[in-house]
Amino acid sequence: MNNHFQSKLTASACLEKIANEGIDQVRFAWCDIHGITRCKTLTPRALKAALEKGIGMVSTLLLKDTSDRTAYKVFESGGVDDLPGFGQGSNVILQPDLSTFKVLPWSPKTAWIQCQAYFPDGHLVPFDSKSVLQHAINELSKLNMQLMCGLEIEFHIYRIKTPSGNTNPALAQWPSVGPEVELIHPGYNLLSEAWTDMAHEPLSIVQETAEGLSLPLTSLEIEFGPSQVEAVFEVTDAMTAANNMVLFRSAVRQALMRHGYYASFVCRPPFKQIMSSGWHLHQSLVDAKTHVNLFKRESPLEGVGPQHAQKTLSALGEHYLAGLLAHARGTSVFCTPTINGYERYAPNALAPQSLVWGRDNRGALLRVIGECNDEGTRIENRQGEPAANPYLYMASQIYAGLDGISRQLTAPLATDSPYQNDSEKLPSTLGEALEALAKDKHLVKTMGQEFVNYITTLKRSELRRYEEASDKLLFQSCEYFSRI
């Protein structure tokens, strides 16, 4: 059965399909600002009205920090004066996108539809993260360009030893602690075939889940750290890639849990001997009509050396690269949104530290891949963590790159020493990243001052609680490992 419906699917055709397949539950799912899916589960009798008119959802779900605490005082006078439509825990409407209809391979007779949030008057909620990416894509389309993205996602899979605080009511807390786990492979043996065989069962569950959802998974690999793996996906347009990332993270966690495994997309799980996980975002611009790769260069620019961007990138590609560098500090909060993620930036750890690019250099922030006349020419951003909201991550890249194109910025020479240079550094903490965003006038303008204020309020709430926590490791275990 083909799980993917075309965008022109009507509500009546969807209802007919649900009836023919014997579906008895449909999850109306929505991706929150932190990249986590929320859902309401409807029975068949409620579907017709929901497909045509949407369903209500409490608006405070848009105002929560990573612990599920509402960061705005919605029941106090003036508490949401700068957020019209959010007062008193009012409703927003989840409108289903029928093109996202899937039958969940791990949950019998259950279907899934992704939604977007609207106000009751029909206006799109501006803080819906999917709408942020759609706006950025629209800006690209004005120039007849489209962003293409390839996903390379590192994460951890553990075997659940004994469920603990998240299922035991005697140990319940807000947020809950994660389960007690053990490794599926001991690590420190990159791409080991023996470790691949040891992890065969959970990797097979991941593959079957992805393929059952028609996600374009191409490989599963053993990463360097204990219990760490990597998933790689084919290149798609940015919105499809973002949708795929949201669904993949949510789906594999659920499917693996049913078989006694625990998947975590937190950058650094709360254990002593671990390796950080990154989300490397491969990106290129193509002509929206011909799909020709606009980063591809036919031949090297005359008179340039191998460290020059236009040795292999087009002029437009160099401008885009320079834009990513110019705004890398400001985009950090979208690439690495958790406190935990900033612990990844360490020397010689295959994670970036400085605002530098390299030619096929895995220590640099940006890695240029491809030779002249290569349709696969692209830029890989190695800054992201796997917990990032994909809509915000990709939108931030578009806006940064567009500024480089608009101002025809030139890139510095490529680096051969990404950890030994005098270049400006990336933010080393979430607080520093928020300050960098506030100072980035271009990002504030393009993403909107209202949105920047909003995301800053949520992340400041997270930071305050972290600073007040007496046990910082326990905070990260409960805040991130138990939920992401």
C-alpha cells in the first residue's frame, strides 16, 4: 500500500480510504516549537468534521518551554499583550494537511496526518514553526530558487533495562526521568561490522519503520560512540526534508519503544562515556523550474587557488556560503537549540568551533563537497544537533544564505586547521546564542522581531531553570534525555 497521498486528496477520498483500510484511530499531529510532535487521536465518527474544519487545540502548547511549563502568564492581565490571540488558554485550530497522510506501520489500524495551527479567524499562527519555513521558501521562490536538503542524523539507541521514573508513579516528577538503559553496541569502533550485527534488531526496526512510512532512508551506520548510530536520507526539497525529519524522529522512538528499545536524539545523553551526536544538513539551491544545481561550477574561476570558494562553487554558491558564515552566530539557536547541544563543540571532535569553511573538511563549520561540473555540489552545515526543530533550522539557513546572495558576499579562504585559527568562534552556550540572535539585524528583520522575542522568552525560561538546578546532569537527563 502506498501510504503517501497527493496534496489534491479530498476529505471524502481520505474518509473512503480510511474506511477501506479498516482504520479505527487517526492521529492529528502537530510539531511544536521544540520539534516534538503533539497529537489528538480521533475516532472515525469525528473525522469528517475534523478533516473539513480542523480541530481545536489549547494555544498554550505554543507557549511552553522544554519542560512543558508555560513561559507566558496567560491568566494574568498583560501577560500576553504582545501575543494577540493567546490569552486565557484560548484555542487555536489544527488544520490537517492531507498530503501528509500515513498509515503507521508499528501501530495497527492507526493513521497519521500532520497539521498546522491557525487562529479561529482563519489566520495562520505566526509562531507555527512550519509556517516560518514556508515563509522563507516563499522568499526563495521569488528568485526562482528552491532549497534542496540531505539529512545526515546521528542519534543513540539503547536497550531498555528497567523502566523507571517515566512509568513508575512513585518516582514521577516534572519533567520525568528517563528509563534505565543498556548499550546495543560498545562503541569506539567506527563502522564495525561486528557492532552492526550486534545492533541488527533495532536497526532493522528503524529501517522497517522508515520504509513503511515511505521515508527516503538510504543507509544506517554504526557511529563512533557507544550505542550511537547514524541515518542518512536522500536529497529532497526543504519542506519535504523537514517533514521527514519530524516524522522520522517521532516514529522510530515509538516503534523501538514497543520492542524494548529507547531512541534518543539528544546531543549528549547523560552518561560518562558517550560521543556527541550532530545533525549535518547538506544543502544546495536549484533552479525552481529546471532543477539545475545553482551551486555547480563548470570550471574553476580563472586565477584562483584550491582554497578559494569558486574553485568548485559558482559565484552564487560562494555568496550563499559567505552568508551562512556571516550569520552563523545568529542562527546558532536554531541549529543548536538546547543547553546540552553546546557541550558538543570541542576541539578535534568532528564538531565546529569557528566561523570557517573547508573543502571536504569535517572539522570545519561548513564543508564544501563536490568538484567542478558535479551535480552533487553542495554545502554541509555541521553545526546542528539532532534535537533541532527542522523548520527553524532550514529557515535560518535560507535567510542567512539569501543575505549573502543579496549583498554578494565573498567567502574567506578555506581552512586546513579548523581548530587552530584566529577566526571568530561560535557561541559556546545557549545564552550566548540568544544574544547573538538579538544582535543579528538581518535575522531579526527576516524572521520577525515578534518571533525572535517569542523564541527568546521560551529559551530564557529553560535557561533560568537550568541555572537554578542544583544537579545540572539530572536537569539534562529529565529535560532532554527523557523527552527528545
